[in-house]
Amino acid sequence: MTSKRNFIITGGSSGIGATIALEMAKEKHSFYLIGRNEDKLIDVVKKIEELDGTAYYGVGDVSNQQEADELFEEALDKFDGIVDVLIANAGVGYFGNLEEMSLDEYNAQFDINVRGVFLWIKKVLPNMKKQNSGQIIVTSSNLGLKTAPRASIYSATKHAVQAMVGCLRQELKGKFKIKVATINPGSVDTPWFDGKDVDRTKMLSSIDVAKATRLILDQSDSSDIDYILLSPGSVN
């Protein structure tokens, strides 16, 4: 069995973040889940505990520096100062032609998708460097590797994340035993799409993403996965 690890998961109240937590809870790891919906966070914590995992939660905005400071300090306290894994999963997306996007939609996407990732990587890095170990995984998108119509701002945030992670990998390489990767799925059937007029039968499942995350987490010391691109399989 893999040794027990301490996870911080942003966007952990539902969808991909919650599914990753429940997948990894089978090995009785410890989790600190961050999200905005306390009721949903409590529900995920209960499910983790039913699997004999250990879980805590914090309510807050991942892009708010003061809240990030407070949440991180609480996580450190719960984990006795050791954070083994950061899953930077919180994200938001608005879609439409470029000229139709509002400034509020632009700001929200860059705040959560880029600033939130930046803040939380900055939070965990000093501790991971001190212990000379750790794994950071950022939930990106296939639109971080390509572009598409009606996705200009969302895609721009994910391209920014890819650049951030790529530069960080180079900064760490050969100096610290810290690995950084992105997961780049196409559309995933999660509550993220609730209320939207889309065909969810042709999407990936959150389990697909969780299994790809497990592959990164379970890689050997001789491996350093950069990113995993996931596309939906053929549908009958």
C-alpha cells in the first residue's frame, strides 16, 4: 500500500475534486478540502470518513489571499506541518464570443483559474522544499493545449496555467524532489454543467479524471509526468 499522504484539494466540494478525494480515500489518506459550499464539503468529508480516511474542510475563496493564508494555516495545523499533495482543482468557466464576454466574467475566470492556482502553489512550495518532497497537480483543460471558438478567456486562463506549471517544473528540476503536473481533460460530466444546454452523454466522467490523477500520484521515483491529456472515448 502507498504510504499515507496529506492532501489539500481546492474545489473539493463536488465534481472532480470530490471524486479525486473519494478515489484516494480508499488508501486512508488525509484530506483538507476547500470550497465555497459548506454543506457539500461536509457531505464529502462524511463519505471520506466512511472509507476510513481522515478529512477536514475549510470554506473560502481560493483567490482571496487573506482567506488562503487562514485556510492554509488551518490545514498545516491539522497535518502537523506536512503537506504531501496539492490538487489545485477549483475553477470557473464562461463561454461566448469574445466581444460578448463581460469584464466580470473575465475577472472571475482569471481570479479563480490563475490567481487561485498561483496563491496555493506559493502556499505549499516552501513546506515541500523544506521536506524535499511533494506532488502538485493542477486541473487544467484540453483548452490549455489548444483553442476553440467561444472559449477565448477560459482557454487563455488554462494556457496561463500551463505556462506557470511548465516554468515551475524547470525551476524545481534537479534541485528538489517535487513533481508538478497538469490534468488536461475535455468536457467532464460534473455539476459544473448543471443548467447548461449541452449533451453530457458524450463527456468524460469525473472517475476518468480521478484515475488519471491516481496515475500521477502512484508514479515511481524514476518518472515525472508533465501532463495527461484526456479525451472522451467513442460513444455508441
